[in-house]
Amino acid sequence: MKPSLNTLESLEDMQKVETMGDVRRVIGQSLLALARKEISATDLTAMGKAADAIANTLNVEVKMARTAHDLRKAGADIGQIVHIGKTLIG
């Protein structure tokens, strides 16, 4: 399948994906490209799986932050606050 020039042009000012807004912009543009038959459904399915994985990791971080907040309110000392997106793995 040939590259979607419309999609490439609309995202050319984006050097990297840094925010959830950027993720939504890429996904929205890709849905439009699919409707215009500029990308395949297979490509969009793969993107959907990646977006689902991002959503799952964000959900885990929010749950961790909520648990940390609740433990602090109960008087637990659990160390420094970790901001969403900065959680260490391992």
C-alpha cells in the first residue's frame, strides 16, 4: 500500500509522540486514512493494539498513584511521589 500523503502531511510537525493528545491525533488521523483507503485495516488493527497497551499501562499507573495516595492518608510512609509516566519498571 502506498504511503498516505494526507496523513504524512498532517503529522509532519510532530517529531515524537509525547502526550495522550498526540496519541489521539495519530489515531484519529489514521482512522481518517483508513476511511480514505490510504492505509490497511491490518495497519490500523496493529495501531489499535498498541493504543490498548498504552491505555492499560496508564490505567496501572493511575491505580498505583491512587493506592499510594490512600496509603499516605492512612499514615503509611511509602517514599517519594512518582508522577504518571515516570514509574520505574523493575
